[in-house]
Amino acid sequence: MKIGLTLSGGGFRATVFHLGVLARLAEENLLEQVAVLSTVSGGSICGALVYAGKRFTWPTSSQFIEQVMPHARHLLTTQNLQLGLLMRAIRAPLTIFDPKANTLSDLLQERWGITARLNSIPKSPRWLINATCYESGKNWRFESFRMGDYSFGYTNDTNIPLSHAVAASSGFPVLIGPLVLDTRRHKWFKYRSTLTPMNSETLSAANGETEEITAQGKTEQITPPFPSVHLWDGGVYDNFGLEGVFDFDTGWRHDLDFLIVSDAAGRPMPQVYRPRARSVLRLVNLMGDQVRSLRTRAILERMRDPQFPGAFLQIGNTCRVVLRNSKHKDEIAKLSMLCLGDAEADLAANTPTMIKPMSEADFNRLFRHGFEVADYTLYAFSPQATRFFGFIQSRWMQAGSPAPAAAVNPAL
């Protein structure tokens, strides 16, 4: 089975939630079947941690549990990237208002060991790292063999640090800002097509690495329209990372058999009015929430079609909420006892969107919540013979890693 997996943005909240989702897939030895990985912001940080934990190769399920997770957990509970950005700005006060994505890239290399080059990432699974291009206003994607967007153009010159791609994908507009890429250092091309821009994007998505050698007649060299591009947080354009794997007309791209969308974006909360810049930021966030809501409805509608099976894993969803709309509603009482309840799920969903270290309790809660949301959602809606595992019986718990006190059900 060819699985497509998208990991949303949301800072370290998203990173840890997604690690829990991956741990659940590892329980069923499904990481080996991931064919395409599409990540945004906190999801891209998660992807970088997973690759770095296995010498920049995609881990097997057992390697993820035994090697990747201990390494990722240590970094996420001890390393303060946010403070690192602040301290470097203090040491160079004249740059305090400059974009900090390049500094974030340096920190990812120095503190997290994200030292690989983009073109050294293995072909499988195909990893799409999503950013937003300010100049073209489109979804800019970094891949091992190609980067760019269908409007601006593409280049196969990808001998750049992987940390640059991750930092661009994570460049939250206020805290971090854009990564600046000098386009004059690369050769650019576009795919020959008389199709509409959206169909042209579909065509370029289909032209994967295996076709690059035979694509000479399908491409034409171009001069980049701008000497540099500013690459922001991928969540500005598409916080799910869906565009590279999902077409509204044709369904799943890359011949995927099953699509898993992991959504760890924060929930909009009521707020007291705040004037000036804060009110503008609030309105921008509300617009982004509405766009995300529309994308959610579109992907859920597509997943109702038996031809396009998939699972939408949403942070904050409890076992009771998910099973209520499934064929397993008669098991709600039994299975809910094994999972985090409403209060703990709300705490996980409302974890601030930050890139500073988490407490052990916050990490454990988010990780377990990601595992459980994947567990009961796949059990409820996967057409495969997926069973309910239960976090407290998982290999993660059996390995002796601590769980938050509230996570242990005394009834067991």
C-alpha cells in the first residue's frame, strides 16, 4: 500500500503531535509504506528530526521507536530555538528587525544536527517541504531533486542545506520571517504547457524525479523574474501541505492508495479586542482559519468517496467524538476509558504555537494525544484491517518511556 502523509504547521505543538501519529503508524509497521511525505512548518521540523535521527534516511518502524523518538524527545524538551534567535539578535542589535530564517537554519545545524544537503535526501519516500513564495504568491516546494513553484519556475540545483528548506517552511511571519534565496545562483525552467495554471501545477506535480531525465522536451529554460525570493511559512498558503498530494478534481496524486492528513493547527479562541497591530494579526489569523476550514471540508468530502480512502487526524478530537460518526459507536464507552478525555485533549490542542522547549508533561500529553487520535481515527475509518492498539499497550510504553500521571487510567 502506498501511503501519503501530510503533516501540518503549528510550531512544536505540531511537531510533537505528528511524532505521536508516526509512532502509531510504527505500531502497525506502516512507516515502511509511506511513499510521499508533505510537510509544513512544525511538520517540516518533525520531518527533519525523523531524518536526522536515522542519519538522514527514512527509518523503519522499529528504528523510529528505538532510535528516532529518544533523540527527538531530548531535543524538543531541552533545546530552545526561540531563545537562540533572541540571543543572536541581542548580540547584533542592528539586525533585530531583520528576517531570522537564516539564523534559524544555522541553529538547526548547530544544535539539532540538521547538517545534510537537500539533494542528499533519499528518493523514497518523496519528501515535499512546503513554503510560501512572497513574490509569486504560490506554494513553493523543496524536494531533493527540485525546488520552486509552477508560477515562478523550478530548478534542479538543490545543493543547499536541508536546514534552509526547513527554516523557510517554518518562517512564521512575526517571529522568524522569510528565508531569502538568491535565484541568480541557479538555473531555472518551466514545464512546457498550454494548460491553465492549476492544470499546469498538476502536470508539474506529476513530473517527478524519474521523469526528469526524459523531460528535456517538456521544459524550457527561463530567466528568473526576480533576483531573489522571500520564502515564508508554508502555512500562509496551505497549512496542511495538501496541494502537492491532493487535486480537487482528480483526488490523490502520485498514485497513492491511502492519504493521512495530520492536522495540529491551533484552534481559534475568543479574544478581547486589542488595537493596532495585534488586531490586524488577529484578522489575518481568522482569514487563515477560514481557509483551513474550507480545505478541511474539501478533503473530508473527497475521503467519503471509496475510491479515495484516507483519514483526517485532527488535534483536539477525542475518542468519543471520532467514534460517534463511525460504525464503532457501540464501543465508545469501552475505548474512551483507554484514552485521554476532553480536558487533556483541550490542553493538547491549546498548546501555544512556539519553538521553545516543552515540559515533560506537555510533551507526553501531546505525543500521546497524537498517537491516540491516529489510533481511533484509523480504527474508525480505515478500510484496511486496522485494529485499535491503545497507547498504554504500545511499544512506546513497553520501552519504559514515562507517561504523564494523568495518562494512566486507574481502572486498568
